[in-house]
Amino acid sequence: MRGCLISITIACSRLRRSPDGVGVVENARSAFSTTPTPFFARRSRASTQRERAKTLRIKHALKKEQQQYTIWIEAEQWVPGSWNPEDDNTDVIVTWEDGSRWVATFFAYQNVQTLSEKNRRTGESLSGAYFWASDMILADKVSRQRIEQIIEELIKTGEFETIFTPLP
């Protein structure tokens, strides 16, 4: 059994790519090659590009995860007492230490209902038939504490750059 495991280890260590991009395993012991069946044929160019893009996003996300950032919340600039975290929306800008700035708009769930009711009365958005906002993040409340928690989670999961939009 031990000799078999060593042979497998040696064979796996010899895994390499042939010039046509198809994987080939060379067994060091008997010096033969086994080419894979068409099932293991080379992936399409689009698939490879998607994987490469995904890898770059992950590397970039890790890079972001290591940077310090500041959070600016528009509602904190409003007249004191006018911000209702349970029923409001606010723009949020995250500025990274590399100078890049990203924006999203946080909405409390209740605020979407409030705006929908207002639109029914005013006739906006087909009398409240739909609601949309670019870069929208829905949350139970839009307090500084909750916004910080959400941003931290988005960075940790690698979703930050999918949801926030970079500013010029």
C-alpha cells in the first residue's frame, strides 16, 4: 500500500500541461503517458477568461481587505434630528487609503414602503407600481453602526465592488 501511495504522489507531481493545453500525467515508473478523454478537453476561451476575471476580482478584494477605509454618511450632514434610521435612505461613500472612492445608497426596508406609498399618492413610478435606485442596499435600519457592519461583511465576502460603484 505504501509503495502505491508513493507512486501516485510521484505521478501527480509530474502533472503538467502539454502544448495544446490538455493535461497529461507522466508516470515516472513506467515512462508512459495517458491522455485524457475528450471529457477533459480544453475549456472554451470564454470560460478561461471568466475564471481569470474572477481570480483578479478575488485578488483585488483581498487587497481591499488589507486597506484602511473611511465611511462618509450623507445623513450625518443633515439637520440634527431629521435622520430616522428606521425609515430613511442615505448615500454612503467609502474612501480607501489608495484614494479610490465608492458609493452606494442604503435604504431601510420601511423607507421603501414609505416611498412606495408616496408614489401611489403622487403618481410617480406608475403610481407606486415599481421602485428602483442605483447602487441600492436594503437594510433593516440605516444607522452608522449597521452601515459599518454591512460594509465589513461585503468586504469580507468579496461583494463590495459588485454592489458599490466607483466614483471618478
